[in-house]
Amino acid sequence: MEYYSRYMNLLIVVTVVVLGIVGDCHGDELKRCFYEKSCPLAEEIVQNITWKHVAANPALPAKFLRMHFHDCFVRGCDGSVLVDSTPDNQAEKAAIPNLSLAGFDVIDEIKTQLENACPGKVSCADIVALVARDSVSFQFKKSLWEVYTGRRDGNISRASEALANIPSPFSNFTTLQQDFANKNLSLHDLVVLSGAHTIGVGHCNLFSNRLYNFTGKGDSDPSLNSTYAAFLRTKCKSLSDTTTTVEMDPGSSLTFDSHYYTNLKLKDGLFQSDAALLTNHDASDLVDKLLVNEEFFAKFGESMKRMGAVGVLTGDSGNIRKKCTVVN
């Protein structure tokens, strides 16, 4: 009887595991093996082209991460950030937060190769999600997180919606938390995904108010390290500078690591939205836990999966664009 009981328990466990794996590959939700039959080389094609470009331009990972964020925060992760404007419509690309996005040529190259290999199968929305992961992962020569696929492309892209939905670098903690909650993302996700600022640059006009006119009286932000503020003034000479850029993670802006949180603890966060993380007790406690690379990498991957599922179109919703820049 004891042997039979153990056998049945083992059978139940095996059945649950098998069904769980099968469940990941069927249905209309995002899943691991979405292109397994329709375009088996899809993810390899995306990775190869992405890694080729990142090897030549190590600034690209920050740009692709930002592209993915901005896509997901407007109408969900539907590739709408890739659409070009027309005489009748100002698309998301034309919105102020998106004017400094880059890397669209790489997305187009990948789409062309995928259309040659598997016409009409791989969505632009999935390409954006995969490229964000693969570009960051190039540094490690292995995938830092898993990307579930099966997204479909949206047909609407409006500049006004980008301006209204993309979190601002000038926001305080309350506003940031609400921006994330509106996308069903948590305080935890807010703090973890802010760690993307460990790579890339910021334009002076997005933080120079902290240097020259924080409260409208010609003062600086008291929450900004005074030594760091002095350094930033040598780079950003005035409030009117809209072209100069500064590393968001000084001395480490091309390396994906947990150093962003070390900067925060030193009050060296570049944007007001960075410094805001230390104004909330729970967020500040989480910053302390993310100082270690391994912890940050694990949590970042989990939060990226959650963000990558925001508002996705699957099944019969949306479509697969023939060109990422033009709606079908």
C-alpha cells in the first residue's frame, strides 16, 4: 500500500509538471515556444543581428531597453513605438520623450530577415522585446532573462498618448508609483526597472533644473550630492542646453550592473525620478537589497517579464505587420 501511495504521488507530480510545460506552449497567452513551429530560427536570427550591432556600438543596449519601456507604457507592448508618422497622424515617435530613441534601423534589419525566413509570422512587438533582452545580454554572452513571445502588433500609434503615459524624469515618488500601478506594475517593479539607468546617457535639459533652478529661485536640489552637482555643472552650462548628454552611471554607463543603486545611496542619481526612490521607506529598503549584482540581475529579469506582458495583444487581436514602421 505504501509503495502504491508513493507511486501515485509521483505520477501526480509528473503529470502536473508535464501539463505545466504543455500549458506554456498552447493557448493565446505569451509563451516560451511560440515560434517553435512557425519560425524555429526566429530568436536566433534576432540575437545574431542584435549582437552584431551591439559589438560595433556598445551604446545600443540602453537605447533598446528604453525603446521597450516606452513601447510597453503606451497601449501595452504592441510595437506602436516603431510606427512612423503620416500626414494624418503624429505617431509615438514624434512625442518629446521619444525624440531621442534610436536603433530603429536594427529593428528594420531584423524584420527584413525574419520576413525572408518566415513571412508574416514574427511580430514587431516581439522583436522589440527580444532585442531589449539580447542587447543587454551581449555583455554576458548568455540570456539574462527569458522572453515569452506571441505578442501581436497594434494598429494605433499617437504622440499624445506617449506624452501622457511615459513616466517623466521630473516625477516625484507618488507620481511614479501611480504611473507604474496604471500598468499593473508594483513598487518593486518601479525600483527594479529604474536600475536600467545603470547604462546610457541623459540629456542636460532633463535634470539641469536640479542644478540651477530647482524651486524657481535659482537654487539647486538639496537631495543631490553637492560634489556630483558641481561636476554636472561643468557638463551642463545652462538650463537652455538641450544637446549635451551625461552618463547616467558615471564611469560605468556601458556596463550593465547594480552600480546605479550604489550611486543612489551616494545621492548621485541623475534624475529627480531617481532621487525620488529614496523618499519612500519601502523603495529605499529595496535599493539596499539590489546593491549586489546577482540579486539585481534576478529581480530585473522578473520585472522585465512582467513589464513585457503589459497590455499585450495575443490570439486574434492585432496583427503581424509586414513593415514595423507602417500599420497594415
